[in-house]
Amino acid sequence: MSLYLNYKFKDVKTSLNYLKGLLGKYEYKAGYYQRLAEGFGFIHAPRKRLHHGDPTTELLLSFFADNHTLKSKEIKALFTEELQQELERNRLIARTDKGEFLSVFRIFPLNHFLILIPFRRFTEPQVYLGAESLTFHKYIQVIKHPKKILDLASGSGFQLFGLPWQGPNYSMLGIDLNPNAVTAATLTAEWNNCSQWMTFKEGDITTDLYDFSEKFDLITGHLPILPTPDNTRYKDTVHNDGGVDGFEVVRKVFPAIPDILDPDGTFQLILILLGDEQKPSLFSEIEQILETNGLKGQMLAIKKLPVELDAYYRGKKEFEYKKWMDFYNNQDSTYWYRIILRVKKYSQSDKDIDRLTFIKLFRTDFSKLPKAIALKAVLRSMDHYLSDLDSISNLDREEFEMISDRLAKEISQERNHQKSVTEYGKELATIFPAIFPNSGSAIRFWGQLTSSFWQPKYLERKLW
């Protein structure tokens, strides 16, 4: 555990409140959202500077959103010398070996709150906020206002701070195994004056839930859900390792839910599951779990990717493409699903309905034919996406144009437009191995050209 997160709010209250005033004065929230509209970066940090924006706002965003280092001169433009020393003493900012400064926390605006999320370099284990967090937040749904809310694997507290029901008439509890997450979320609750109804505690959700005696109207959970090979456990990422099938932690939590869920309440969580072209392979098991525990549910499939595309993203990072594909093949999996699971208690009036309903809400489905392909538009944008490939990024103009011409002739053939994105992407990888090092890169390329709503896995829509 990083020393940076040994906080007591009373020690940092003055510094944080000064920061709140400073961020408000220079419209930090507005600048953050405006930058997000320009384009997302990884973990949803604004990645484009607004050169027309207020220079002080940009300096604050650079420091607290982008985690850029600031020189002493730039720090003095933001803080008095006294406050700078206080921020250092309270470990809210850190000095590098070169005498420059870094913020320990990203300050993320959500609704009327400012959320403190420790930057990865300062925490071990890390406190997670990723694409799934924002996606899950958009899909949480309830019929009535829940008075008692439980958030499992709460992390930074993002899900609780994002709910529309706030105030002393509500009771919100977040539980997480990561002490850094509990400390950061508690600090955020204190800073935003909502600790009266929102609390966080350290605990193991696979065992501690069985000791609860109270019931909740709404239980949410962004648990560790990433399917992970046994021999490839990620370092310091307790937040995402869901075992080989991505369901290891969730499987242990489910039996506790009936005893802590109000009769009219809902349990909602986000999942990442592997499967075939039709549905996730764990559908039948989840259906059986619901029946065993007196529950019913809806499985909303909101994203579906061929495993080759997922292996392409992962292969460029922690693990090699071939090894990821071997993992997926050993699981007999051809597609990767992002799922929202909504669960309620089963009643006598439900005896004629299915225990689990599978609902397809895919933004993009690469297993189907692309919608009417506008060949002129495809050819017009082809070179843009082609130049993004590492395999040909160093070619001179003449070589690039030669490859582009060959590729244009191939994809212009009408027969190729009668195939799914996955199918034709695999063919492109076979026909042009020098351009596409693997099927995933070719599927990605063809998906970009033919799917109007296509986006990379680690980027979320601007519309959230």
C-alpha cells in the first residue's frame, strides 16, 4: 500500500477546500467536459488541450487531469508558497527527482461532485476507473428511488457518486478489498460533504456479505470480471482479475444476495463473458444460479467483439497476441461480450416467465454483415486507417500508395461486401500478411471502414 494514501481528512481539509475554490474559480469542470468532448484518452482523461481556453484552467487540467509535471514557475502561478508546502506536506502533490511537481490524484468531475482518483504511479494496489465503470453507470436502472444502496467492489466510489439520489434521506455503503480505494473514496465523500449518507469500508465481498443482517433496495457491483489465464495474473490489479472465465468472484457473491436484497430491490452488475456467435457460454450456469437462489434476471448484451479483436488490443499491451488467442481457443470462445445483468427476486406471479432473458443491444455486431457499404466513402477513408497500422507506418510514399492500390482493388469486389466483418477481416489477414500481422488487426481495420459506430475497445462514446 502506498504511503500517499494514509490520510485523515482533518489533516487535509484546508488544502482540499482551497483547491475546490480554485477549481471553481477557473471553471475546471467545464474545461474538463469540454476537453472530453474533443476526445477521450485511456481511462477517460481529456487528451486534447484547448488552446483557446483560459491558461490557468489549462494549467489546472494539465496537472490534475493529465498528470503532467509542472515546473516550479508553473506551480507558483497556481499556488502560494505556503499552500504549495501544505499540499506537499499533506501528500496531495509530490516533488520529482528533478524538482518538478506531480499531482497524486486525478480530480474527476461527476455530477456536482469532484472525485479523487489516485494516479497509478502512486498506488499499489491501484484504484480503478475504466471504460466499464462509465458504461455501467449509464445502464443502472431502478423503478423507484432506493433508500438503502450497497456498492460491491466500490473502488473510487464512482458508482455511488454518480447516482441521482443524494442526501441525508439515503444510506449508501461501498465495500472494497483494496485499502487504497476505501481511503480515496472516504476522502472524496468528506471533501464533497456527503459522508453523512455515504460511507466506505474495507472488506471481502466473497465472505463478508454473509454476515450482513440488513436489506438493500439497490445493490450494484463492478466486480473483478476480466477473463484471465491462470498463468497471467496481472501485477497489482486486484480490481479486474475474474479468473479464467471472468466469473470467479461473481460466482462466490451470488448466494449472499437473496438475504440482503429487499423483496422489491434489484441487484445490478457489469460482466465480461466469453462465448460463441449466439450468446455467452455461461448463460446456462447463470440461469441455474438464479433458480437456485430464488432470483430472476435480464442479461443485456451491449457489446460483442470477436476474440481476435480483443486479443489484438491485449496483445499490444500485457500479453502477446498468439497467447491470448490460444487462451480463447482453449475456452472454445469466438466472441467477447460486455453484459449488464439486472437481477430481482422471483415471486409466485413469475412462475410462467423465464428465469433469465437474453437481450441483444449491440452497438456494433461484427458477426453480421455491415449495413449497406458506401464504397466511395470506404475508399476515401481507407488510407487514414491504413496509415495507423504499425506494419506500414515507416514506408515511403511510393510503397504506401502501391499497397493502398492493391488493397483498394481487393475490397472493391462486390463479393466481399456479402460477408460479416469478422469473416472478411480474417480473409484480409490471409491475403495481405505483410499489412496485417494478425486477424485482429484486419478485423479492426475493416470494422473501422464499414461500421459507422465502430470505436476502439478502450474508448467510450462522447455521448455518455
